[in-house]
Amino acid sequence: MRTEKTACILCSRNCGLEVEIEDRKFTKIRGDQDHPMTHGYICQKAARLDYYQNNQDRLTHPLKKQADGSFAKVSWDDALKDIAQRLIAIREQHGGDAFATAGGGGQGNHLTGAYLSQIRKAMKSHNQYNSLAQEKTGDFWVNGRLFGSQTCHTTEDVELSDFVIFLGCNPFQSHGIPNARDTLKEIRKDPNRTMVVIDPRRTETAKQADVHLQLKPGTDAYLLSAILAIIVQEELHDQSFLEAHCTGFDQVKEMLLSVPVEEYVKIADVPLDDVEAVARGYAKADAGCLRVDLGIQHTFNSTLNSYFEKLLFLITGNFAKKGANNLHSYLIPILNHTDERNPKYKRSAYHKMFPVSGIFPPNILPDEILLAGDKRIRSMFVDSCNPLLTWPDTPALSKAFESLELLVVIDVTMTETARMADYVLPAASQFEKWEFTGFNLEFPRNAFHLRHPLLEPLGETLPEAEIYTRLLEEMGELPKDFPILSKVAKHEPEFSSHIGYMAGLAALLTRNKKLAHYAVSILYRTLGPTLKDDAAAASLLLPLAITFAQKYPDAVRRAGHQGNKLTLGVNLFKEILNGRSGVIFSEHKFEEIWSMIRHQDKRIHLEIPEMLDAWKALESTTPTNEHFPFILAAGERRSYNANQIYRDPAWRKVDRDGAMRMHPDDAVALNLEKGDTALCASEHGELQVVIDIDDSVRRGVVTMPHGYGSRYDESAPNGPALNQLTHSTHCDPLIKTPFHKCVPVNIQKLNTEIRT
């Protein structure tokens, strides 16, 4: 038995872990006291990660689909050779837009994204789809207009704020903030701090709050408009902050002065007195802070909601200061900027949809495969992602994937999507390879955790870095060796600043500009073998660390790293390689936030014409009707659901069925009791569900959790596969993010069998 350091891979917090290992089993998991951000914190979900590492759905060798639909083992060489030939044929006959990728850089599995992106370059494709684009791209788009780039991302200083609003999120279960349950407890116990929750359900977080605004689902835009209007109409906004740092407030103010506050609050169906208290308390707070999540990003007016959320902390001056919302720097560039007003960014063939941060929304994918004619997507790589369960409209996606000429899935397990593939390529698990935690969203101190492998790869599995590099070599895009560059890397002293190697790499990429697309794999093949402990896949961090240190040298030095212009970034890279518990890589000052704004005038541009037009067009609508009288809030966070990587249902101590929560009065009206089976039907599909009675939900609203529905070990679905009910057209008209929190459904009793 041995003990190793690693991190959790279940949410964006990536808490540091200590894991006891015996015979490839995780026998005990606890928080890592040495982790620089989480300091030993852990939740109950992370403690069961052995169910991810060891389960019956693990892949051990490459598979090729046969004519009868079964799979047969195939060698890596044969698989990659055939895939390469078919990709080249598709590219030459139909062009790059006939190829797309899905996923890449999944939760806690971020290194793969850099290597996968090279395959799009080889195919001359711009078609990138992933789950961020069904969650956060409305937020990214608004950031681009406000701050000048979609790479500008805000974080929240919850743990140091004296007035916190949790908007459409439940950090007690979903985390997303530092050491969530400890932080919530500290806020609740402090009489000088206020916690507000805005959510249609009385969540575990709401039960601890000073004020809970239990609004009607889908009315967030009305409630936020009212809160903003109260602040401006009562002249509680921060005029000095707005004059010093913003433009366009006059246009926003004109809208807010015309908002009928009482009417909008009535639509949201919450007490006016409570709304006024929240607006005034937040505006007058020394340090107010907002934390938002999918509750406002998966519902009606989702992009407008993101605009209002940011207006709230901006017009009150709760920005660029301790305890407020702030921008932050990145070591890993997980976002880029793609402005639809720039014609160089190509739109999709059928919907003419623009990418946001370089990503297309999953909602349009079925049509781009099935309806785009000669310009349709014909081949796809799906990496670390299971669209058939986690993306909207499973029936449409299934039909679309069946029509592809080539579908390749790279994953750790035999997912529902993998079962549809022509080839299934087995990746090493996240604990069998070098990986890093990519959601480094903190300010002023930010940390990075490069996770060392804990185990040898299972069977014939390979890390994605090796899979994609071999494929590029097989396609003829990349030479199989770079003797001069490899020699320089090998003979450069370990303590050097890698000047010779970096100069040699720059010269190579200058001579052959095509190879610049594949710099990550060139680093992997040349510098990689010289790194200790087989850390080749992490070699891409060297230029990233050098670039970051050149951009923010003072912040890197404040974090404790030493070096001059030539050595600072290299020293940071080496400390990252050696830091088993992660390292603090930057410490900024609050005044440095203004340099992160990308508008040339370094001001925040509050006027966004598309959002002002959407605001003017707000109409109170009732999504339900006589045929579908309930609202389903799909994707609830609970004690034992996480992302889709947990396939074995045995990991759940409770709620094995993923029960539908329903208000007691609604249950009586439908003659339903706890444990009964019912049929939940939307306009597009239906599911059998198990009923749970819970007065935390509003009347007329039901909830079900995400993370269920997989066919573990080819068994029946283990709980509700929610995307049998969702439809690709039920989404935000501008950004196409789905309305998962407002799905109209009908519920009918099937039997009265009581479950244990």
C-alpha cells in the first residue's frame, strides 16, 4: 500500500486529494492538507473515485465496429492507419468543414484539448463542439462586449464578501466556490455578513440564507431587472465608479428608469419587500459579490440574464476590489475570442451560427450533420465526452451520429456514444497519465495543479497525447522524428533555461509554418522524453509558463518564484512539474485588473445593443399549457450525482433512481406517493420516473438530477436519461444555450409500487 497526491476530477474546484492505493484500488481518499487552495477540504463525492478508476465499462484495447454492429479488437497501428486514410479521403473530397470534434478537455481532463485541436488543424476544420457551449457561452459573449474579449472572465470573491448573492446555483451541492460547505457555514455564522439565494427551489444553500427569493422558473430576467431598477431609481448606483471606469451607462439608466418594478416582481412571484431589501443591501454593501451558475444560464433569456448579472455588480461598483467580482489571468488559455462581427470567423453551414470563444453550441449539431446538404458534417471525433447522454435531444443526436461516414470515440469507458462509433480508442484514465486541473479561476492568488500518474495505464490504453501524435504522423502531417531538435533537448542541462531548445523550436516553426499547427506534439516528441518521470505530455507547459511569466512577471514573483527575464518562466515550469500538491503561480494586485480589460480605452462598455433590444422585447410568457402543465427543472445537483464519468450506479449511497422531486400538493392532486412510478412526458419524449415528495420545490415545478441514464455494463438505464425529454430548438435564440431549467412536461401515474 502507498499514498499518493492527486486531485478530484468531479467539478471545477479540483480539490487536492491524498489517495491510498493497494492492488490498483483506491482504498482510502482524503483531502490533501498541502494543497495551496483547498487545504484538506473534500466532499463525499470525491471519496468514491475508485468507482471511476475501476469499473466494468473500462476500455482496455482499440475496437472496430463490424458489419453486424458488434466490436472486434484491433491493433493500434491498424486502427490509426485506417482512421488516417479515411480522414484524408473525407478532407480531400469534401473539405475541412466535413469534420468536427466533440468534447476534448473534459472535466479534469484538460491536456487532451491541446492535442485534439491539432486534428482540427490537420483537417482544416473550424467545427469545435463541447459542453461549455451548452452552459457558458452566453456569459462569454457578454464578457466580450463588456470587457473587449471573450477571454475576459470574471471570478467571485465569495469567501471575503460581506453580502453574497447566489443566483441560480446551489454551492452546498455543486461547489464552484472555495471549500463550499465550510465557506457557507462561515457566512451563515457571521452576523455582519448577508447571504441571499435566488432559486425556484429551497435548496440546501437557500436553507442557510438570510433571504431566499423563490422565484417562478424562467422569470430571472424580470427579477434582475427589478433589482437593478430599484438601485438606479433610488440613486444607489456608484456614479463615481461608473464615470471613472465605464461607458454607456446613460443608455442602461434610461432603460432602468422605465422598468415597472412592482409588475416585474409580481411576474417573478416573490415578495416586493424582500426584493427591495436585497437591492438596497447589495448596493450599500462594502463588498458585494455574485455567484451564478446554470440556473440562470439554462433558462429563458439566458444571455440577457448574464448581462443583468454583470450590470448588477458593475453599476454598484462591486468590481476590481476585495470581496467582489473580478477578472483574472490564465496560465492555460482555455478560452479564445471569436467575435461574430469579424468575417474571418466562419459560421456553421446550416444554422449560420457563429462560434463563441471558438465553440459551436451542441443544440445545432444534429442539423449541421443531417440538414446541411453537401456542406454537412460527415466525420467526427468525440473525446472525453458522451453527447448521447449529456447533450440535448438524444433522439436527434442518435440519428445524426448514425448518418456519419466516420465516428471515432476516444474515452476511458464504453459510453453510449462509443457504442455508436466506427472506432473506439481506449484512453488511460485520469489517474494513469499526466493531467492538470485547468479551471484556474482565482484572484488575486491563482494555483495550478499538474497531476502525476498514480498507476500504470490499464491494458493497451494510451494517453491522448500519444494517440493524437501518432495519428498526425500516420496522416503525414507530422514527421516521426526531429533529430536536431531532439538532440538539443537531450543535451541541454536540466538546470538551464532551455534557451537553445526554444530557439531551435522557433527556427523550425519559422522554416515550416505548417508545423506551427502541431507545436504541441513536436514538444511532446522532442522535449518530452527529456522530462523526468515520463512527463512528456506536460511539455506544452514550458512555453505557456514562459509566456505567462513574460506577461505578468511581478505577479509570478509575488507568488514566490524567482528568476530574470530568461529564467522566470522556466523556473515556474519546473516548480509546476515538481509540485505534487500544486503551486501558486501568480499573485496579482487589484489595480492590475484594469490592465486585463481588452478594450483599447481600458473601460467597461455597458451598452450592448443586442441586449438592450432583447430587454425591450421582454414579454411575460407561460411555458406550460393544458397538455404540459408542469415545469421540469432538469439537471439538479444532489448529494450523489456528479458528471457523467461515474457510470457504476453502486457509487450512490442514496437516490439510486434519480427520483423526481414534486411538491406534496401536486402529488396529492395526481394521487402519487413517495416511491410511485410515473410517466414524465415532454412534447418530444418520455421517461419513467420514481416519485419523491419534497416541499422544497414550488407547486407546478418538478426537478430531476443530471448524471444518470447510462447503461452500465450494457444494463438498463440507471435512472433518468433527461435528454430524452429535451429538444434542440428549445434554446436561447442568440447563443443557442438550452432551456433545461424550463422544460414543459406532463406527469401521469403508472403504479403504486413502493421502492426502498
